[in-house]
Amino acid sequence: MKLWGDDLRTPPDGWAWAKTSAEAIGMLTDHAVTELSLDHDLGGDDTTRPVVLWMCEHEVWPEVVRVHSANPVGVEWLTGMVDRYRP
């Protein structure tokens, strides 16, 4: 399964769509996600930081992890965590 984490941008064809961090974590828990693409800001106070922290804590890493955010600070944080903790 390919998972798109973004509250605004429509996912590419064939991708499941998680609009909140809780939805993304639920999908990672319940499905074999092979590819993940994350926006940083998900509306309000929600971001995909909890998703990446959850993956770190549970050692759940899709084969491909991308960040498609327009938030430069968010991109730096997400990619830094993925680069540091992804096996």
C-alpha cells in the first residue's frame, strides 16, 4: 500500500489518503505500507511529526519515505529524523 499524508493535496492515483497524523498512524498499524509521502503541516496544530516519531518508536519503516512539504523547517525535521533513524 502507498500512503499519502496530507490534508490538502489530493494523492496520486493508487495511493491511500491520510489527512491527519492519527489516520496515518492507524494505516501504518493496520496495513503493510511500502511507500509513504508526507506533508509536514496537516491543519491546525496537527503535523506529521507524530507519524515519524511513531515509526521510530515502533521500528516500522516503509521501503520508500518521501517528504513533499512546502514548509522548509518541517522538511528539515522530517528528513533529518528519517535519515537518522530509518534502517
